[in-house]
Amino acid sequence: MTQATTPAPLTRRARRESDTGAPRPRPKARGVLSEVLLWIAALAGLICIVLVVLAFTAHITLIMFRTGSMSPTIPAGSVAIVQQIPAGQVHVGDVVTVDRPGQLPVTHRVRAVEDGASSTERLITLRGDANAQDDPAPYPVSTVRIVRFAIPGLAPVIVAFGNPFVLGGLTLGATALVIWAFWPRTSRRVRNAPAATGDDQGS
């Protein structure tokens, strides 16, 4: 004889699903948030990689403007993308960065270009857009860094990222984000599903 078994009692959720015929969709806000944060982190990492590659292949780097000598064209607190080029490619009107021995580099607009002591050297006269006079003396240069474009207000952000406490916090935050996004989660539907029962057979 086959002995019938008493069906397991339905849970409240199972009863609701049996009434509607399909499980109710659950919000996925947590999943969407983790995806967005991961994409932001990936984009930031990609930008860093691109900047490193450009620095080695195209001699493109960043400089920060701490003074307003180039205002209003490039105000203080701006970050400029600069590229190293031969001095022979410099023209009047360009904004260039010139290295000065024993001093900080200067970034001003080219006012005049003259031949130097060799075929690769040039004497360039510079002046800041906010200054009334040219720099004291021409600069003998073989290469300069020309400003391609500038982003106002970005310098304080870059300076903040250089703070070890900020870097440490970002590292911990990125680690927590990755762990949170990829931590295995047990489906609530599986946890709440009733255990399967089979028929006992006897003779």
C-alpha cells in the first residue's frame, strides 16, 4: 500500500505567490548601486592608466597653477594638460611652461621668439596675462611644455588626493566596495522555499 503524506504547510510568501501565480518582483536598488559604484571606480582607474600611458608615449603631463599670473585665461587653482615639444615649434601667443634652474617652472604666454646659440635652441620672451610687463629676461630653451587646455578649480582636488589620509580612506573604501559587490548572497527565495518531501512506499 502507498501511504499518503501530509503536505508541508505553506509559508505566507508561498501562499501569496500561489494566489498571484508568480513571485512578486523585488527591488534591486542594492544591485544597481553596486554596479554604478563599480563603474565609477573602473572609470577612475582607466583615467589613471591613460594618463600614465600618455606621459610615457606622448610626453603629456599635468601642472597646477598656484598663482593668478595667467588670469583670467587660466585662474589660480587650475590644472593644465601640457605636452613637451621642441622649442622650434613654439609660436608667439602660445602658453608654455619653462623650467628654471633652482626655481619653480614658470607658465606664461610667449611674446617673442628668437634664434638661440644652436639650431635647436630658442630665446623666448614670456609674460603672464595678468602682468603689465614681460618677464625680466628671455629664456634660452631647447624644449618647452605647451599648454593644450586647462581645467579651472581642479588643483585643490588633486592636492587633496595626495593627502595620505585621503588615499588611505579611498583605498579602504574601494576594497569595501569590491567585497560588498562580489560577496556571495543566498537568494531569499531559496531560503524561504519549503523543503521537498517524497512519498514513502511500503507493502
